[in-house]
Amino acid sequence: MTELNVLAEVAAERTRQDAQWGGAEHDDAVPLDTFVQLIMDYAGWARAKAREGSPVEARQRLVQVAALAVAATESLTRRGVGVVAVPPPAPATPSQGIAWE
């Protein structure tokens, strides 16, 4: 599966969430801390599923986490919170591993 396929899955999950909850009008009424709590809850469920040996269910939860993060970010943008310019990442070398900030 390519990166574009994963992003398409996240977009499809956003569409599902909008259909279920009412879209931008609903999202804009949700406080930021509630979005963050939902993201943390779904990430926790993903971790639990991973520990249970259910990578498919863990992955499904991670797609939901990504979609919730997109919803929160879109809502913040509509509320006038500025867009942060993110420089492109430097290519990773095998010796670097994961660089946490």
C-alpha cells in the first residue's frame, strides 16, 4: 500500500465522520481539548489492539486517529488559527533511525 492509499483511507474516514457527526458545523463546536482527548483515546485503543496481537484493528484505530487530527486541524484553521510553515524533512539515513523532537 502506498502513502497515497493511506491518505485516501484517512480522507474516507473523514467523510464517514462528517456523515455521522455533521461536518464542519459540529467540529467547530468541539473544544480543542476534547479533540485531543478523543485522539488520545483512539490512540490508546490502537495500542491495546496492538498488544492483543490485532494489527488490523490497531491500524483501523490509527486511521481514525489521523482523521480526528485532520478534523481538529481543519477546525482550528476555520477558527483563524494560523497555518504553521513546516520545512520538508531531511532525508533519513539508516544510522539516524527515528528523530524525535
